[in-house]
Amino acid sequence: MLQLRPSSLISDLVYVAFNLFKIINQAPLDLFKDVEKGVPVQVFEEEHTAPISECSLTPDNKRVITSSYDKTVKAWDMETGKMLWTVDQEGLVTSCNISCDGKYVVSGLDMENAICVTDAVNATTVAYVQDHHRSTITRCCFDPDNERVSSVSSDKTIKLWDIIAQSTTITIDEAHTNVISDCCFTTDGHYLCTASWDKTLKIWDIKTGEFRYQGPIWLNRGHEGSVSSCVFSKDASLVVSGAYDKTIALWDAGAGYKKLALKGHGDWVMDVAISNNKKWILSSSKDATLRLWNIEKADHVPAALESRNTRGSKIVKCEECEKPFSLLQCDDSEAVTKCVFCRLASPSRNILPLPPIVAPDL
């Protein structure tokens, strides 16, 4: 069943539903839908024989890459529904992602805790990195410049692997206190957000490496259960997360606090997406539904207003990037005039205090 909130939909979300296969727990590729009408517009042949772990659209929307617990990665033609190629792996394929230039596919493998980079056209192996992590890789993705692959794992580690040098350039051990379930880049590749079963999210400045000295931005007190997914808005002002507590959280990335919680799913929220114009959130759940949420007026929702007022924040314009951000009253004494991202990029900046360490969610 497909549940929509509301019934109308803007065009840039029509295809987003297809990017939320982490939770479907069924093999057929029959859920590519015209979301506005709620009916399938394409049924893909030669389906996977086990649950699909992830899927990724090419930038031109002409192909889709899928990974599955049937130990395969497949490419499909979006117009015909025909399978273009399949790559067999030795173990479960836990994640897949196609580079922004559409040239390469990276997949995370349960066997040997490896990542595999494949040519997206001819399906040949470009690189195979064995024992990349100490435990199962939960998510892997390319950065927007197609230069590095970020991967996270149940070993609590974040790694960035350089495609040209074919070596790991950044390793962050014990990045969280429990399994890291997801990761995503900002559109400029400057920041990486990670989600964890320790009920927190963290934002890392990986472009300058300042996290080594100042640590990441923490997003906590937003979920009561393990966080399964995260995504930045296009302008990086918002982070959306989904969790085991059946809720979706909308975060102000600049101020580092939860703006709003969306409730309605009957089970674990496994994946989330946000439209480019920040008006819509799409969520998927183990309750076998997709839900579409209109957040256009989220700042005027009583709960959001209460959250902002409780924290004593106001909306101001960053003097450097000129984007609006939430300013907390506790920052007033420091005369903060820049958003957190511009402050992170500045040698002399105000860093948000780190919260107490959260006990692992066993």
C-alpha cells in the first residue's frame, strides 16, 4: 500500500520513491510509481531473488542500479525495464551508489567487509578493496566530485577512499558509540553526515579535516531509538533522519537542533528523502508504506515554534554566505554573525559544545 501526504506532488519527487528500497523486504522491482497517481509506471523484469538493500539512479535518470542480498548488483534501463547487466558477488551486497558523473558504481559487500568499484557501462571491476572495514559495511557513497568513496560500518568507523590514489585517505575510528547505519554528503562535498544506532547524528567537516581538532557537530536528543538514515537538503540548511522509534526528525543543521518530529509510521523508518525545494519529505518504513510529508510551513507548526522558542532562537542572515540560520540566545554574547558552516570553515570560530557521551543502544 502506498500512503501519500498530501495527494499532490511536485515533479522532482516523482522518482524519489524508487530510491527508498532499503525497507521493502521483497524482491520484485514493482514499486517504481507515479507518486501522484499511486500506480506503477514501470515493472522491472528479471527481478532480484532476495531483498533489495539499496538502489541508485544515474544523474540522467536513464538507468538505475540495485543491490541485493541475492549477492548481485544489477543495472536497469528506466524506459524499458530491461536489465542491462548483473555482477555476481561472493556475499550479500549491503549498499550501492552510482557516481555523480554516472561512470562508476560502488557497492558494499558483507563478504570480506569489502567495497567494490565497478564500471557503470561495461560492468567490469575497477577496484576491489578487501577488509576495508573490520565488520559489515552498512552504507557507501561517492562524494559529489566523484573523487572519494565514503563508507560506514558496524565497526563504528568512517572511511574515505580515494579513487585516483586507490587508498584510504581518512579514517575516523570510534566515530560513534554504536553501529553507523548511514552517511551522506552535502552537495558541495564539504560535509559528511553520519547516522548511528547510538541515537545520534554527526556532521563532519571532511574538506578541511577540522574535525580532528574540534570534533563534529552533534545532532542528538532527536530520536528515542537507533537512527537508520540521514540526508541533507540541497542547500545543507536541513538534515532529515529516520529511526527505529518510527519517527522522522527535521533538523536545523546550522544551529544543531531538532525543529520537528513527524509521526505516523507503524514501524521502523528505514529511509528518507527531501525535495530540492525543501517542501516535501518522503519516508519509507518496515510497515511497508511510503509517506509523503509537506514541510513547506514547518516553521509555523506549533511544535516547531515551541522547540525554537524553548531554545531561545531567532532567524538571522549569515554575513558570509547570506543564508538564513537559527541563532540561539546563548550565542548572543559571542556576537555570532555566521552560520555554523561558515564558522567551521573559519580558523577562528565558535564551536558548539559537545554533549555527554551517549551509552550504546545494545
